[in-house]
Amino acid sequence: MSQPVTAVIVGAGHRALIYASLALENPELLTITGVADPSPASRQLAADMFHIPPERCWSSAEELAALPRQADAVINGTMDHQHVPTSLPLLKKGYHILLEKPFAVSEVEMDLFSAAAAKAGVTVNICHVLRYAPFYQSINREIRSGVLGEILNIQASEHVSYHHMAVSYVRGKWNNTAACRSSMLMAKCCHDLDLLVWLQSGNPPAEVSSSGSRQFFREEKAPAGSGTRCLTDCACEAECDYSARKHYLDHPDRWSFYVWDELKNRANPTLEEKEALLRGDSPYGRCVFRCDNDVVDHQSVVIGFGNGSTATLNMVGGCARPERKIHVIGTKGELEGVLEEGRYALRLIDPRPGREYDEKIVDLNLAGDFSGVTGGHGGGDLALAEDFVRTIRGEQPSPSSTSLADSVYGHRLGFLAEKARLEKRVITLT
């Protein structure tokens, strides 16, 4: 294909717009030709960003699917539980799909969608963006080179910052399994589970166990004098680390795409308008200890692979600093690093007299470069979108490419880990 791939945005939320922004960065690769979203404000935002005419703005994926195919592909950024229902009719129309993770909310739904995608014969890529982060790409190359020997164990951790925990998993869209249909493990750590499988490529997971709970963000942990809403009836708001004023008014841009969503149809909303929203019925004005959240705030997963190697994933919400850390241990050495720092240590066994190990620091010169033109997630967002486009154009996908079939392993791990947590047992993968 010499012409740009054309795509329609389905679910014009924050994530879909980021992937679609490849059309602004590299118009020779991608053109956004339409948008489907039930929110008039969201449709207008996308229309303004990509110069989409009114006749190519639809109110739903179903309305789009009822028409003859309008583009080569769809970028689906709907909520977790909407991924499969919105994508199935689009598969039948022959659209290639770039689908946000988790692509399904249950094993049954996952298998149903996988079968439908195979039958449709189109490209379906899942947005496991961390595979595209230069940090993890470099680590994967180290492992594939054999420098670490046979991999024995991988230890991964994700520390979710206190403000991210509050905005997304206590007050926000992913705080309740009945509403979003996803566990926190799947909503937040689907990337990390995928990475563990990817780094153990060719060695499928065999068993999983898990433990975790909602320990802190619950009513009995509320401080004395707290109310139901930070800015209306709370006597201790000024001292609280989770004050909505401190999180959202003092930092008005940090989570603006969630917190101020109701104001997105207004040009430059004032601070007074934002405060009024938090004083009203906005979910982001609620006390974090008195929300309807039921997802865990910390969870540990232990994975056994077919060759006997193991891996652990520790997710902890409410941390001072957001951080993804990884430690890979092999028979010849180990590798340890932090994504946000953009570097890792490579330590190899050195039994010579007076030596114990040889250490080399690999600095990718990426520290702090996790947004802007490189996209988020350590620079992976736009790289993922570009790989999807190049695959549709018939070019060779990169080693990071996450096909639907490849993504199934990490998803199944996540579904079974949550089941193992609830049932307090080890589950064998079949």
C-alpha cells in the first residue's frame, strides 16, 4: 500500500486519541476518516482534532457497522466491557482492529472473540504498548541473546501512584468490577502480565496463584471528621493526602482527561467551574474512603512456566512514586532496572580470583521521556500504532507486535490469577 491507512475511531477516549495521533505525527502512514462515540462532546473533540466532517461522525459502533465499510481499520478505545460487543460486528465488516487492552473481560468472551477474529481473517492487534517501550525492547534483546543463560525467575512490580490509584481505581472508571467488568489486575497490570509471557517467549505459563485485597481504601480507614465529599462536608480535607482539591484543583492538568471530562465541550473552563464540578455530583469529588470501589489496592501473582521457571508480579496501589521495576535472573547472570529511569544493570557471573560478578549499566537515555512526540508508556504508544499500520500495509511486523493469538496467554493468566485469589488456590493452565 502506498496510500495512508484509513481508520475510524470507535470510543473517542484518551487512549484511542493517543493512538490516532499517529495521523498527526505521520500523515503519510495514517488518516483518521471518522469517529463513532455516544458522547456528542467526544465526537466533536475528535472531529476538531482530525478535521472529520459531520456526516462521518456516528453515535455508536453499531451505527458504523450497519454501513458499508468506511475505512481500512478501526481504533477501538471503548471501555473494557465494550471491547468485544463493539468489535464483533466490525470484524464481520472486514475492518482491521487496533483494540485497547484488556480486549475481553472473561475467558468465555476472550475465546468467543478469538474465534470470530480468526474466521474474519483480518489483522487484530492488542494495545500492549510496553512491548514497544525501548526499555523493554532492549531487555527482550538481552534475554534472546542468551547472555543471561537459561531464565530461572523474573520479578516484576508495578507501583501505582496514590493520585493514579485514587483517580482511576477508587473514584474513577475502573473502581468497581460490576461497572467496568474488569479486575484491577486486568485493568492496570494486563501490560505487565503480557510482558512476563513475552519475555518467556516459547515457554508457556503452566500454573498461577495470587493473593491480594482492598486493605486501605475502605470506610473503616476514614479519618475522624471526614465526610462523603472533600469540598462540601469534610472537616479534615486540609490535612488529607487524598483531598480532591489537592489532587485535581492544585494539579488541574494531571488527570484532566478523566476529571474534567464533563467540561470538555467548554473552551478553557475556569478554576471556579472545576471546583463547582467537584462540589456537585462528580465522582472525583468523593471521599476515597467512602466510594463504591471494590477492586484490590494491592495484589501479588506467582506464575510457574512449563520449563520450571517462575515469575512474580507485585501490584501496589497508593505509592508515593509511580514505578515499574523488573529483575530477570538467569543461570549466567541477572538484569535489574526501572522503566521510569530508562536504564538497567546487567550483572554476569565472574568466578575469577578477586571477582564475584561483572556489572554494566545500560543507560538508554530515556529518563523523563515518556510523553510528547514519543507517546506515553515509555515511548511505546505511537510505536505500537505505527506497527499496526505497517502490518496492514503488508510490511513485516516488529518483534513487539502483539497479535490477538499472542495476547491470549497474558489475558488467560490474568483471569485465572483473579480466580485463584478469590478461591485461594493454585490453578493449572490447560
